[in-house]
Amino acid sequence: MLETTVRELLDLLLRWVHLIAGIMWVGNSLLFNWLDRNLEKDESKGPRHVGRIWLLHSGGYYDVEKTFLAPDQMPRTLHWFKWQSYTTWMSGVALLALLYWTSGASLMIDPSVMRLTSGQAVGIGVGTVVLGWLLYDGAWRLFGRFERAATLASIAFVAAVIWGLTHVLSGRAAFIHVGAMLGTCMAGNVFMHIVPSQRELVAATLSGKPQDVAVAASKHAKQRSIHNNYLTFPLLFTMLSNHFSVITGSKWSFVLLGILFVGGAMVRHWLNIRFTFKAWIPALAATITVALGAVAAVVLAGSPAGVSAGGERVAWTTAQGILQQRCNPCHSDHPTIESNPPAPSIVRFGTPDEIAMWKERIAARAVVTRTMPLNNRTEMTDDERDTLGRWLAQGAPTQ
């Protein structure tokens, strides 16, 4: 019990830190990308001037200028933006380890997808995060000047990872590890490319050298910054995906994640060019409509047919026995699955009244989407799901 309590408190703390740091990182990233696209150049300012913009916020005006400094002209106070990304990544990896890589990797293994040992599951998860970064970074270091080809290769690589993970791990684990890989690439870009280019710029200024010595590094860092910009929306979906079992639990989950990945990146694209592309609103609306329509079509096509109330009447004792054997090991105040917290989401099936309260949710998760029991860890059979579905369709009688 003590271990469960400690894990819950760590979960709470890490989620809170991860959310706050993530908001700060994404907020800063979107703001600076927006500034770069809206700066107005003043030709009278000289060659070091890049652009200027006026902002209205907090009851006053902000005069923001992007410029290169003259040699030896370093401001007394200079603000850096790096710890938000580092904190987001570190808290995210800690949360990933707490929830997925420990306790026997129970959230990663779905026997209906592939029977893995806990070591194999964790190895796949860690390998995805580490190798994903190494392959991405290495490819762009070598072939970054061939931007179009490198972009197509990167998209193909992500598609392969999505397909592969959804065929070996549970849906939840597959989605969250795709997100962890993207997040690692984004944080790696900040740590290995963006911040070092800024250090070169500062070093050139402090040493009195012209800042064009740092221009090449700055262009390379800008390329990685654009990558981060386009990955932001797909990454945010993977962070939230565990709340949508109809997506993660679908037999076509890899297609759904691909649609949402491309759709999220395209939405980011239209928002990026909205000040120079007049038809951005219709393009944005079309992208959202097509993406959501495609998701709905795939979900509906992959959903099993509903269970009718016809056939032999299902006795209450039969339905109760299925729930006790397959659902109560988690959904009770004293779960028999050690890695599970008591009554997840406060859903209990201990009494007829509690079962009646949650009957619509039981139908949706255990019968229609078949995403519960989680990863089918209690191995509910298709016959049991059909029997439970008929009982629910017959009005869920408890007499």
C-alpha cells in the first residue's frame, strides 16, 4: 500500500511539473516563431538590424527588435530560454519510467497484440526513444542540406515507428512512446543545436569578433527550431492520447495516429503562414475537416457490430461472474493486480448499484471498443464480451 501511495504522489508531482514546463516551452516556441514571421525590417537601421515589432499587452506597449550586436556590445542582462525544454524532457522521461518502465511494464504489454516479457517491452520503449534521436540527429547532420529528401525520409521513419510500435506494444504505450521519441528529438535539438548556436553568438560578441562567424550555426539551429515547431501539435496529441481509447485501442490505431500526426503538422503549417497566405482559413478548415472525417471513418470501420438483446436471456449471476473475474481485479477498493491503484477513475463494480451506475461505460469500453480490461490483462474472451453485451442490451437486470 505504501508503494502505491508513493507512486501516486510521484505521478501527481511529475505530471504537474511536466505540464507546467511543457506549457512554458511550447508557449515560448510558438511566440518566438510568430515573432520571426512578423518582424518588420527598417532599412535605416543598418545591416545588423533584422526586424522590429510593436506589441500590446498587460496595459502597455512592447517594442521588440531582433538584431545582431556590434563586437563587444553585450547587454548587462541577457535572458535565455532553455530550462523549460530541459525540465519538460526530464520530467517526461521520469514519468515514462514511473508509469511504463517499472511495475513489470504492465501498461506496455497487451497479449492480444504481442506477448512480451517486461524486459522486452521496456527494451523496445527505451530503444525507441534513444535510437529515434540518434537516427534523426545523425541523418540531419549528414543530409540536412538536402532538406526535401531529409524531410521525406524523416516522415517515412516516423511512419515506420508508429506502425512497428502499434504492432508490438499496447495502444497506450505505443502512442506515448512515439510522443516520447518526438519529445526527445525536440529537446535534443534545443540542447545539441539551438543553445550551442546561441553560445557561439554570445562568444563571438564577447570576444569582439563579427557575428557572421556564428551565422552558419544559427541557420542550422533555425532549421532544428522549425522541426520543433512542426512537431509540437503531433506531440501534444500523443501526450493526451491515453484519454481516447477509441483511438489507441483501435485495430487501425497506426493509421489513426498517422492521420492525426499529418493533420496536426498541417494545422501548424497553415498557422505559420497565415500572414502571407491569404487563403489560410479555408485551408485550415479543410485540413481539420478532412482529418477528423478520416479519423471518424477509420474508427467506425474498425468498430465491431453492436450486440443485440436477442437470444437467450443472460442471468444476472452470469454477468456478475464475468465482471468479478475480469473487471474487479482492478475496479475495486482492494485490487488483486498489485500494480493497479484502487478503483481507477473511482469506477467500482462491487455492488449491483455501482454496476448499474457504470453500465453505459461498461458497454462502451468492454463491449464496443473492447479497450477494457486495460491491455486485456485479465484476458476477457470475445464470448464473455458478447454475453456481457447481451445482458446490457437486455437492460442489465440484477434480479
